[in-house]
Amino acid sequence: MNSKVLIVDDERMLVETIEYNLQKAGFETVCAFDGESALSVAREHKPDLIVLDLMLPKLSGWEVCRALRQETSYHPAILMLTARGEESDKVIGLELGADDYLVKPFSMRELVARVRALLRRSQSTPVSVSDGETTLHGGPISLDVARHEVRTQRNGDASAEVRLSLKEFELLRALMTQKGKAVPRESLLERVWGDDFFGDERTLDVHIRWLREKIELTPSQPEHILTVRGVGYKFKE
């Protein structure tokens, strides 16, 4: 089955051009022209990827991205479009959960290439457990590979399940398989996002922040997912 892409932009001619090129490349497409419709179409059709403009009527691309990332059962890849190309737009987009961004004007060839790369990364799980372990433990955290389940235990209470996105799960898994070791940023990007990653490296930092917010007792003072300056990150029991 072909991957489905939702195209969201209030410029109808641009939407038609993107739709033509994506369909030509073998993708199924659905379209929306404002933020409210984008959320409705996304929830109904469950596209694998969303091409999302920032400047939209009714709800902005930022608001659409935030709303989708708050949903636990659906986690599409998001390619955000920005006309201004300002650094602040890119950072905010990544902070809210966009996987990559393109600055207008862009070539259709580049857009199709970005869509393909994002879909490969979102639909694959490059990390493998070489030691054959199916459950990983570290401090109060346990990760069950087979069940795709993460649990934490605090102050003697019963363990509680932590809901993670696919990339958050794989990132934690990559760190826990090398407990106590500093894992370079490049290695994490390759293992979790794939060796064809060419987006913004801050995507890694955003996912680390989300992960800390979900599993750390005090996210601003992490005890388990530590930054190793100049290198990357490490998991500490």
C-alpha cells in the first residue's frame, strides 16, 4: 500500500502542484487549506506524513503540530513549510514536534526527496538489540522490547507505564543498550533516524527533552538521560 500524505497550505495552486508531484512519485494524497480542516482530515484519514505550512487561516501550522503531537495514538511525520526562513520559525517548529522543514521557495524535487526520507525514517526501526535482551533495566526504568513498553517505578509505588512515541522509544532503547557509555550524536541519529538523515540535528535534542519530561522525576535536572558535552548523551542508572 502506498504511503498517504496530507498537504496543508492556503495557497491552492501550490497545493495542486505539490499534490501532482507527490502522486507522480507514487504517493496517495489528501488536502486541507486551513488549520481546522487539517486536524479534521488528519484524524479521519491518518496520513503517514503531513506537509504543513506555518501560516494558515483559523489555526496556525504551529497549533496544528502541537495538537497532533499531544495525541498518543497517532504520530505522523511532519514536514513543516515556512516562507520566511527565519531561525526562530525553524526552532519553534522543531520544538513543537516537526520532523523537518523546508523554506519557501523550494523545488518539488527536494520536497519529494524530503518526503521519501522522512517516511523511510518514520516507518523503520534501525535500532537492533545485538545482545539478545528483550527487556532492558536501568534504575527505576524498564523497557520491554517485545511488548514495546516502558515502565517507571518511583518511591516504592507500583510501576507505571510511560507512553512514548516510536522515536522516543527507540532513542531510549539505543541509550539503554549502552548504559553508562557516552553515545555520540551522530550514532544516535543514524541508529534511530536512519543513515539517510539530512534534517536538523536539533531534532535529536527535542526528542531528548520530550523523553526527559516523560521519564525523569525532575526533567530540568535529569538523573538518567545525561548530556555529555561535545559528544552526545548517555543513560545512567
